[in-house]
Amino acid sequence: MYVFRVSLPALLFAGAMLWAAPAAEKKPIALFNGKDLTGWTHYFWDSAGRKQDTTTPISAVWSVENGELVCQGRPVGYIRTVKDYANYRLSLEWQWPAGSKGGNNGVLVHTTTPNALGPWPKSIEVQLASGNAGDFWVIGTTLEVPNVEKRREGRRHLNLTDGSEKPIGEWNKMEIVAKGDEIIVHVNDELVNHATRCSETKGAISLQSEGAPVRFRNIYLTPLD
């Protein structure tokens, strides 16, 4: 029989290393498969602005070209994931067509009840509008940002930077970290907004159709512990 003697400091060191070892990172989930809109549903608003449009097919507004998700911008509405999510890192890329003036659009996180504000569901909008990417807009929800007296304009909560977006025609990247009641937003690797005490912490993820053509690609969600 062999007896192995291990010093107490060595045991403590080994225990500390095990305790400090990070959990295995979870694999990203592709919310958009590059081929079709599997995993998404849609909601459109009629041209009179009074009720849901149930006659326009999703293919009239949203399509897939060369692995990119293409939105025509009209009619107004959104697509949303069939599943709800909480505690995640969401990354995506978007592009305004070259030669255009850009336009308005947004990523809606924690999407729940439809028609909280006209066509828009209860959610927190992370703005994609050209020149204002990263603003927060609350839709039937609440949140808090630092320096709120200067940064809140009604439902809008201004972002922290200017010039984070690339010129129209180039691809931009957005990363949204939603953990508990906190949301952190980066545009092209720059911190552009940070909210705490969000009233909603779980829901579907939605992409708006808000009047202007826009393209999306590389839409991935990574669950957080």
C-alpha cells in the first residue's frame, strides 16, 4: 500500500482553483437559420392604422436572400420569436441599403402583450434608427438610466454616444445583454446604453418593420447562467 501525503496549502490551492473555474460557456443559438423564418411568427398593422392586418402574408414583408433576412418596411408590424427568453446575450448585424437615407427600426426585447401601443407589443425597444442606434424606448414598460433628467424624453431614453454607427450601406453589429432586470447595449463594440430596474425580464425577441427597408444577418442568442 502506498500512502500519499499532500500538504494543507496544496489542498487549499487545489480547492480554490476548482472553485474559481468558470462554468462551461453555453453555445449560441441561431435565431435565424439563414434559409427561412422557422421559429418566428408575425404581426402586421392595417394601412388605416386601426387594427391587425391578417391578410398580408409574412412573405410580402420579410424574405431571405443570400442568407440575409430582408425587411421591406411596410406594412408596419414586427416578427417575433415563438419562444420566450430571459438572461441572454443577443447579437445581430443590420444594414441600411446603400444609397438610401437609412430609416427607422428596432429590436424589441421582453416582448409580451400585443397592442400595448397601437401595433407595438409590450416590450423594451432597443433602437436601430439610423443615427440613434442604442436608444431605449419603453412600450408599456419602465426602466432606469443614469442621468435620467437629461437623457429621458418621454418614452425615449437617449444613448450615451455619437458616431458609433457605420456609414449607410455598411453592416453594423449590436450586442444586447439582458440579465435579470438589467440591459446593456453595445454597437460596433462600443457601450451605448445601460438600463437597470427594467419592469420586464422575460419575453420574445422581435424585429420591427417600421417604414424603411433593412437587412439583418447573424442573429444569435447565447444563454447566460
